[in-house]
Amino acid sequence: MKIAFYTLGCKVNQNETGALEQLFCENGFALAGPDEAADVYVVNSCTVTSGGDKKSRQWLRRAKREHPEAVTVLTGCYPQAFPDEAEAVTEADIVTGAKARRRILDNVLQYLQTHERIVDIAPHERGEAFEELPMERFEGHTRAFMKVEDGCDRRCAYCVIPRARGPVRSRSEESVLKELSVLAQAGYAEAVLTGINLSSYGKDTGSSLGVLVEKASGVEGLHRIRLGSIEPDLMTDDEIARMARVPELCPQFHLSLQSGCTSVLRRMRRVYTADEYRTVVRKLRDAIPRATFTTDIIVGFPGETDEEFEETIRFVREIAFLKVHVFSFSRREGTPAYDMPDQVDEQVKALRSHRLQTEADKVRAEVIAGMEGSAVEVLLETQIAHGVFTGYTKEYVPVRIRAAGHETGEIVCAVLGRFDGERCEARMAEN
């Protein structure tokens, strides 16, 4: 039987979809091609915005309309956060949440026998264990993405994710290291550690992200360890010192920001100030001189004034981010920010978003231009012509390089050239 997946949202969702693909393929299913009809359609939903919920419903409706005999599954964060609303999506034959992912296979097999609708949304509970969904291959990727943490205990005013993902729970060090070894033996030179609140790794087990990074560096054949999004206030002096001692750690930190203005951060219920964020950046740069920083910023949060927005612009210039993902604030039902006064006009949000992204792109070009002539290591990821590849440096600079005689997945030594706005032209190092 053929199965097709549609995934919305973050790297964690993508990782979980990959694990589900592997689970189904190990049990007699085959993945449908891009233009091939399937017997089962699975939507792995994201509920960060109501727009994500809408996309999930639209995709299901189209799948059911075009393939009425196929089994349709709605799973992920949307049903977990809003179970009653998700249950009312009648185009879904099976509705499950973000918990007990392995049961999706059993539910599909049961539905194929009974053709009776299944709603199986297990509530999150304090003390629940991390659900193991190991992966051994990542089709189309030269980097391996590994989920090592789930859940979030924070209560940011704009975010519904704790409701969807439950409390912090960490994958055991033993399990992580075992899978990293399997992935390294399969030829993956770089592993990306991901989580819903990655910095909280070990909070429930007595470990920490820094300890995990140290131990992961001992995995034979693993040359790079990259981190997903991390929280600035959880980057303690001890964590920074541990990470600085690991040469395999990629010196690129996606350090969550959301606003460069402390008064906006307070309204967002973030637990750090702009000055505290600045201090963490300084400490990381002192400990890891080649450190680069990427981040996410929300513009137009309720009450954001022109002066507060300008403060964020100045902060982006000061920190010199390698890359900034800019989002306009989207009201999310079920969060405190939904009913906050002084909602910002949509046109104002759009103008601010465009201006901030333009400024951030200028900063990006300046940061990368400052690296011209630097000796770097490039992971060859995609071959775009004979002997010509695109890839990334450890600092997460995108590169185009001619590397005749090499293959995707290899790491080569190179020298950075000019940045064309999309990628750096690089040349192979002589030695």
C-alpha cells in the first residue's frame, strides 16, 4: 500500500514525519511519489498559527475529494492543542495528537479492517516519558536531524505550543549516543540536535545540553554537531564552557530573541531582557571566536510602538546576526496575547516586517562579506552541476564550490570568496 505525508511546521515535526515514514515502510507500506496516488494520506499538523490549522484542513479536504476511498489521518500539534475542533474535521478518518505517535500505524491498520472512524488523542501528563522514534536514514539529506527533547514548561504570551507538546521530557543519553553512532556509520558527517525547547534537555533527567554535546563529540565518524533553537537565559556559563571545549560543535547558535526591546519582551512574557541577551552573545563570542548567530523576531506584537520597533532594528544591527527570520505577530486563540489591548494594524505589521527583513539582510551581507578570505570547512550537500556543489560551512554560511572528485556528504577544506546575496563563491583550499 502507498502512503503520503504532508508536514507543516518546525524541524521537530519534519523529524517525526521522517520517523513515521520509516515506521510505515518497515511494516509493508511504500511512500507515494509526488504525483502518485496513495492509499493513506497523513497530515502532520502545526498549530503555531491558525493559518497552519487551515492549511491542514484544506489539504485533508482535497485529499478526500480527489481520493475518496483513501484513508485520511490528521495528527500532530493541532489535534493535541484543540481536540474538539480537530475531531470536528470530518474529512479525517483518523485523528491523533502529538503523543503516542507509534499508535498511528495500529490505528491505520485497524481502520483498514473496520472502516470505523478513530479519534485517539491521549492527553499529556506530568512525568510522561520521551517517546522513542529512532531514525536511521534521512532521504535527500546529508545532515541527520535528531529529536532529543520534547515539550516546553514556559508560558510565553503568544505561544500555544506547551498546550500541544506537554511538559519537558528528554531522550536518554544512551539512546541519543546509540543512534548517533548508527547515523555516523551510515555516512552522516553532521547531526543536528533538535527539540521543542532544546535548551531544557536534561532538566528532567539530571543531564544538560552541554553534557550531551560533550558526549556526542566522542561518537566515531561524527564530525559535526549542530544545535537547533536555544534559549538565551539557559546558556549558563557552565554550558558555554562545556560547548567551547567541543571542536565538533558548529559555532552557529540559533539564539531565540523575538524582540530586541525589553518592554516588548516583558509583554511577551519572555524571561530575559535585551541586555541579558546581549551578554550571552558576548560570552559565546569570547568563548568561541568564530561564533555566528541566527534568530527569530516577531514584529507587531500587541502594544509595539514605533520607538520599540526602532529599538529592535538597532539591536539587530548591534548583534550582527548572520540571519534573521522575521514574522508578523499572528493572533492565536488560546493564548494571552490573543485578547491583549492595542493590537497592531495588519498594514503596519506588514511594513515593519518588510523593513526589518530588509535591514537584517543588509546585516547578513555585511557579516558574510567580513568572512571573505577565511579558511572554512564545507559540507557538500547538493550537486548542482558536474563537480559543482552547494553546502554550508560550520558557521552556517551557504557556499557554492567546485569540488571535482568529491561527493555529497563529504566535508572539504575551502576558502570563502564573494557573497552574491544568496551564496558565497568558494574555492578548494590548496592544502
